[in-house]
Amino acid sequence: MKIATYFLSTILTLSVSFSSQAASIYAGQAKAAAVCSQCHGIRLTSAEAPFPPLAGRNEEYLESALKQYRDKTRVSEIMNNIAGSLSDRDINNIASYYSRLKP
Ligand code: HEC
């Protein structure tokens, strides 16, 4: 039931609107810390980790993956819900942040 708890708290976090006009990488960092890190920031040994790591991944890949989750061409119950509430700007910011983060 851990996943359900993460999911609920994510919905709550996402419903708080994010209005910073700061440079995108900082906006991405704030959003990632508030939302994504709840799952993707969890460090477990790779065999146990249910969440793919995002740090240091290709920026275009992250962006396209998030857009695919948003328009449901890539299916994941969790990520479809999360990405569904991201704007293009959020996606750009987050991809820019994670791609520059050291793995
Ligand atoms: C409730 C847990 C949870 C949260 C919160 C979460 N994710 Fe995910 N994420 C997952 C899971 C589980 C997968 C694997 C889904 C799949 O099989 O496609 C995933 C997959 C991804 C992938 C694809 C990675 C790959 O290797 O292809 C990206 C990109 C991603 N998430 C980005 C994000 C971003 C950005 C956020 C914050 C806005 C976020 N996630 C928040 C659980 C979560």
C-alpha cells in the first residue's frame, strides 16, 4: 500500500499550483523535489527499485517520455496520472533539471 500513499500525497502536492517564474532549472528542481522525488528519489538496490532513475538521463528522452505519459501513448497508471497535470513548461523544466543532475 506504499504506492497508494505516494500516489495520494502526489495528488495533493500537484493540486497546489506552482507559479514560480524563476529560471527553468530551478523551477524543475522545485517541482521534482515536491513531486517526483517521492518515488524517483528513493534509492534502493536496483533489483528492488520499482522506479527508474531519472538523474543524468537524456533531456529529450525525459521530455518525450513525460509527453507520452501525458497523452497516454505510454501507459503507466501512476505516471499517466502524474504527467496528466504537467504543462509543457513543467515538462521542459523537469527534463532540464534531471538531465543535469548527477546520477
Ligand atoms: C507515485 C510514484 C511516482 C511519482 C511521484 C513519479 N513517478 Fe515517474 N515513474 C513511476 C513509475 C512506477 C515508473 C515506471 C512506469 C512504467 O513502467 O512506464 C515511472 C517512470 C517514469 C519515467 C520513465 C523513465 C524511463 O526510464 O523510461 C519518467 C521520465 C518519469 N517517471 C518521470 C517522473 C517525473 C518527472 C515525476 C514528477 C513530476 C514523476 N515521474 C513522479 C513512479 C512515479
